[in-house]
Amino acid sequence: MQVLSISDEVVPTIYSLNVKQRFDNVQLVLSCGDLPIYYLEFVVTMLGIPCLYVHGNHDGPEETSTGQIIIEPRGCISLEDRSVFHDGLILAGLGGSIRYNHQSNDQYTEQEMTIRVLRLTPRLFFNRLRYGRYLDVLLTHAPPLHIHNGPDYPHRGFQTFLRFMDRFEPRYLIHGHIHLSYGFGSKRRTRYHKTLVVNTAGYRLLEIDPAAAHSGYTAKIYRA
Ligand SMILES: [Zn+2]
């Protein structure tokens, strides 16, 4: 399954009338946050495929051209604090960044993020019973601690994501938050035990094989 992951930047390649032709084989969009609502709605409308998303620390309400205030992208599906089974893939989402000030609802202390993981755990065990595995993809905004982190506290990753990968072994952890233009996030993918950690800042095109779920990691990335 071709998956388009996006976050953090409005990319002209995607915010284009040619997006359908460029990404004609994509079957699923995953958004890792810090994107305008209009952009997500554009992507889901133009591609006509499902879009699952989590929030970034800069996401907030948006006013439409008609003066309507919207707080979530219409036509997209929130993956926050939940797990879904989609087309053979099990996905779960934990958006937001580490808490560094009081200006956003999508910031969490390490302890708060651990509590979110614990709340998600019963569903992951249900997945294990029903599908034979906990999940395939964890969608986050922030990275795991010491993987693709920035040097400053707001761009620090969550330690609890390391424990999550140790325990539940998703094939992918896809995150945003670490803009490549900042100069400290040049590495876009890192293998951590059985998980490939992918920084999707901007966009990435992934090929994820649902059938490979029981046979370990065989997915590949063919565009940086
Ligand atoms: Zn962010």
C-alpha cells in the first residue's frame, strides 16, 4: 500500500492542482501535525482517499473564507489516543509535543504522555488478540527521545515512545515536528529495534505492505 505522510510544511508539490496525477497510486494519507486545516482538507478532497491525522503543537482553530471557525479538518479522521484497523494496517496515534510553555493544548509532559500510552494499551492488547499483533504504525508529532531530536527542549522527544517501541514493536513510528530547514534534523529515518522511525517533515512516500505484518519488517521507502 502506498502511503503519503505529511507534516509541518505546506509543500508546493502537494498543494498543487497536479497532486492527483503525482500521487495517483497513494491509498492512504497520514498527517503528523503542524499543518493548516485548509491544507489537510485540500489533500483529502483532491486525492479522494482517507486521511488519518494527529495534532502538532502549533495546530489550532482556523477561520474559513465564509467566516466559519473550524477546529478539525473536515473529511479527515483523528487518530488521537485511538487505534484503527484500515485496509490491513493497524494504526494508532499520539500527537502533540513535549510541554515547553502554556500556549498550546497539544503539549504534554513526559508523565502525561505515559498516561496516554497506558490508556491506549487495552486497545493494543485487543489488537494482539484479534489480529496477532499490537499495531503496525504509530503516528506521532514528536519524535522518540534521542532519535531525530533537536538540541532545544521544545524539540526533545518522548522517552515513553522508546518504551512503547520496546513493548509493542510497531513496524513504523512516523513523526513530524523536526523541520529539516532547522539544520539539526537532517536524518530522516532511524532503525530502533524492530521499528523504523521516520521523520516526515514536509512529506514522504512510503510503501507499506499489510501482508508483511506477520513476517517482520519488509516495508520500504522510495522517496526522501
Ligand atoms: Zn511541532
